[in-house]
Amino acid sequence: MTDAPTGGAAGGPPEPPSSLQPPVGPEVAPRKPRKIFLVVGVVLAVVLGIFLFTGLGTSQGTPGSGSAPGVGGPVPSFSRENIGPRGGSTVTVSSAKGPEPTVLLFFGNWCPSCHQELPPLAAAVRAQDKAGGALSHVRVVGVDSLDKVSAAESFIRSKGVTFPVAYDPDATVTSGLFYFTGDPYAVFVKADGTIAKIVPGDVLTPSMLTADERALLMGSATPSGT
């Protein structure tokens, strides 16, 4: 005959044997996120941020899109200190209708391509002004960006520039208004203040400059490029 469990004191219910008590194990700490997921998340966030910044900063928008200025839209208006040999103390470009078309040449001493492209263009402008023909009525304006004033002035003199040059040391005009991410650039503006053509890179030659200026005088956009 087997023994029955012994009752507790004061006739209470029998206590279960110790072997039936639930085992007490070590506390399990909550799992922490693995570091690899945190690293991957940070990398993805950085890549996405760079993509969005680059896309916004380099896009060529259409007129009225609220992004970069484009062909057919108004040229951004600005007024900056003139560090060129001609003109007054400031250079002003306006989207309002003016008496003459305008060519904007963007460059800088820091830009290797500008050292090659600018001298023949400056010589072409000098020749046009000296001839006094129709092309002399096209206004040419330079925009020098990201240079110290001494470097900018020395660069302008050494390249034979005779037209006014807007000083843009912080690229407020070059990058902030026109969304350009480098130099050189050329922007051809009709007399009504709208953009006829944008030429990126060091591809503009004196003959191209002359052809595009003649198109501006006729009030039409140039047929090639944007």
C-alpha cells in the first residue's frame, strides 16, 4: 500500500511534494536590435538624402515648375558687385523686358575648363564691340563664382575680359538661382527676359557664340541644344 500525501498543519489541504513545484529558471533579457540593422538603416538614410539633394540641385525644370530655370522661362533676376572692367559698381540682370538681349557667361578661376574656354570668347566679344555692328548690341555679362576677389580680378584680367562681371563668391547666383553645379555655363536671354538657350560645359566656341547672339537679335531660340 502506498503512502498518501501528509496533510498540512491545522488540517489544511495537503502540500504538493517539492518535486511538483514549477522550476524557477534564469530571467531572459529582452533581445536588443542587432547593430547590423542600425548600420543598414543609417546607410540607407544617407543614400536617400544624397539622391534627393542631387536630384533637386541638378534638375532642369520647366517654366513655372518651381525648380531650376529652363528654356522659355524667365531668367532669374539678380544684382551683384561688378568686378569687371566695364560698367558701374553693380551688375543687374532682370527678367523684365529690356532694350537688348543678354548673354551670361559663368566661370571661375578655380575651374580648369574655364581657363581654356574663356579667352577666345572674350576675344570674340572685344572684336564685336570694336566692329560696332549689330552684335555689339548684345549685352555680355560674366558671373565669377567661388573665387576670392583678388583671384577673380586677376583671372578676368589675364583672360582679356572687357565686359562687366558679377561677383558670386558664395555661388548664390550660380547654384542658388540657376541650379548649376559647376562651371562653365552660358545662358542666352532674349530681350523680353526669357531664356533662349542654356549651354553647359566647355563646348562654346566663338562661332557658336556669334550664331547664338544673332538668333537672339532675331528674337528666336537657337535650334540646337537647351
